[in-house]
Amino acid sequence: MENNSILEKLEGLVSRFEEVATLITDPDVIADQERYVKLTREYKDLSDIMDARKRYVACLNGIDEAKDILANESDQEMREMAREELTMNEEQQPKIEEEIKMLLVPKDPEDAKNVQMEIRAGTGGDEAALFAGDIFQMYKKFCDSKGWTLSITSVSEGAVGGFKEIDFAVSGDNVYGTLKYESGVHRVQRVPATETQGRMHTSAATVAVLPEADKFEVTINEGDIKWDTFRSSGAGGQNVNKVESGVRLRYPWKNPITGETEEILIECTETRDQPKNKERALSRLRTFIYDKEHQKYIDDIASRRKTLVSTGDRSAKIRTYNYPQGRVTDHRIGFTTHDLSGFMAGDIQEMIDALTVAENAERMKESEL
């Protein structure tokens, strides 16, 4: 892309940046939380672009000035300084251009959101449940390394360990934008601890990553919710087992696609505090409805921007963990790491970075940048 084309794109955003900067100080906008949140996110994105624009203009001006000195100045010391300036700016120019192109790629507005995640044991019986447990520990360690908060909302344990299913929430900075690539079927090839003959098995676990719904995005008539309380079972000490801290909600919801009314059932036994469990059950209800009601929107986006990486298909086999060969392969981009132990210990950032680069490259092509 030619320099003036980049500048033209950037110039068109200057007035919008100034407009948004004014709007986020308007009391009427601040009072409208939905609009205010969207505008503050846009302001942050535009601020990054404006900073890059400032550096880019300075770089181009530096090149022009250096060339002018070399063409018209006879002083050798001045010419040498100009040559150094020219070399430095010409090296910087393509780097800043690449940075600007990346900033101009339309962002997924949901990237900044927290997430609700589900891991379910797939084919493979007890071994699949054990693998689901390993996958959960991998994500937990990754979240810890990022400084994110992970809280378990629902658990169904496997007969010999691991989980038949585990649901949890993750909150922090740009969580969905980082973890969204993890949705799909994760396959493992290894000799299970439950195998007495030493034969290698192939098992699977399914991971779903959903952006957490904001309160203002989903309308719930709380008067229609039927609440039950019950005593929690399992680990947690005597208090959890004696006090009715577990909560169960039933909510009649009209499916926007079928038009039929369905009953949503959600249980939460995460804490010993019943009000906290109610709050978390409500959060899961909002996220569940958000996911269902936005399926048409997601399908429409996928049809228009169906990238290799984030198809959103939870049934697609995305990754294989091969223990005998100590490797992990992501089938969407053909990326392989041979540090399986490190990967399972939460060192998955390199894989996520490769997936991000692959998707951004496709989106740049679509945006004709």
C-alpha cells in the first residue's frame, strides 16, 4: 500500500477520534451505560491508532527532510547526519505501516469481555474425563500466569478422577480475545493410567468458550425465575453439607429461532454463601441466553468472515495432544510444539499468538489492507 493511502485512511479517523473524545465527557452519554462502554472501547482503539499516526507522520517527515538535506546541503557533517536519519526512518517506516495495518483490522467487539467456559469429556470413557481434568488444569495455570481470576461454577467429577463436565468463569484483560480460539474438540493420544495392557488410546474433550453477557445486553424478567435451595454435597466441609447454600433456578425462555418456550435449569453450589451462588447462577443464565439469542448474529458474522482459525464450530477437531511423541499440533494452522509438558503446564501463549497472527492475516486480506 502506498503511503498516501495509509494516510488517507488515518485522516478519516481523526475527526471521529475528536468526536468520541467529546462524547465520553457528555453527561447524557455517561448516563447511558451501554453507549458509554462502547464509546470508551472505541476511544481506546482510536487512541492507539492516533499514536501510530503521529509516529508515522514524523517518520515520513524525517525521510523528506533527510532527502532534502542530501540534495541541497554541501556540509559533510550535515550530510552524514542526514544519511543516518534517512536510514533509521526508512527502517522504521515498514514496521510502523505494518503496525497501522494491524490496528486498522476491525476488532471483534467481544474480545475485551470475560468468558464462561465449559469442558466436557467426549469419547473415551474414564480416560476422556481424566483428559478433561488435565485440560482444565492447563487453562487454570495459564490464567494464573496472566493474572486472571478463574472461578468454578459447576462440576461433575469422573469416576476415577478428572471431570465429566466442568463449567467456570474467567475474568481479566482481553480474556475472550485470547481464549476464543480454544473452542472445539481437543484429542489426546496416550496410554491411559487405567490401561493395564499398555495400549495407546485416543480420547477427546470438548471445550466451549462463550463471551460473558453484560447485564444490559440480555433482558431477564426476574419475577419469572423460580428459585430452589438445597444442601450441597461433596467436598467443602460440614458447613456446606448442612446449610442450604446451593441454589437452583428455573426460567421460562422463548427461543427466538423456534418460537417455543423452553425451561432453563441452572444450579450453582460454588460457595457457602447463598446470595453469591444466586448472583453467579444469574450470571450463567444471562450468558446462556446471550449465547442462544446471538447465534443468528454469530452465524451471520461467520458466513461473512469465516476464517480458518475461529469458525466457532464446537464440533470441529482443532488440536491433538500426542504423549508418546511429546507434541501438540493445532490442525487449523498446522502449528506444532514439541514441549508437551510445558504446554500442559499452562505455557500455551505461543500457540495462541500463532493462531492470532493467522486470523489477523486473513482479516487483513478481507479488509484489503
